[in-house]
Amino acid sequence: MPWRAFLIANTGGGIIWATVFGIGGYFFGKLLLQLHHALAPIVFALVLAAFFGCGYLIRRYEDRLTTSAERALPGPLVAAVDNKRP
């Protein structure tokens, strides 16, 4: 490809690329802020429920998880857990 044709095509492509991504980013940013205000409380509640739900499941199945971990990697895990309990 002749260098002049390449230079014109490269310049035109760069200008089009910058324009499309600049305008697209601007409008996407405005839309994202609108969605953030609408969805933030819902997402926060879901994350909070997932956090406490995982904590509940870990406490409920702690003995089963400890046994499974000891079986997978034998060592002083059971002794450390038994010493922790009164």
C-alpha cells in the first residue's frame, strides 16, 4: 500500500475511532450513573445477603468442613480446633 494512502486511511480511522469511543463513553457514562442510582440499593442488599448467608453456611457446616479439610490435608488441624473449644 502506498504510504500516502496508508497515512490518509490511518488518520481517518484514528479520528473515527476516537470519535466513536469518546461519544460512546460519554453516553455510556451517563447511562451508568442513572443505572447506579437505581440499582445500588438492590445490589447492596444482595451482596449483604450473600455475605451473611455464606457466614451462616460456614457456621452450620463447620464440623463437616473441618473433617473434609483434615481428610484432604492430614495434620494438626483437628487438634487445633479441639483445643479452641471449651
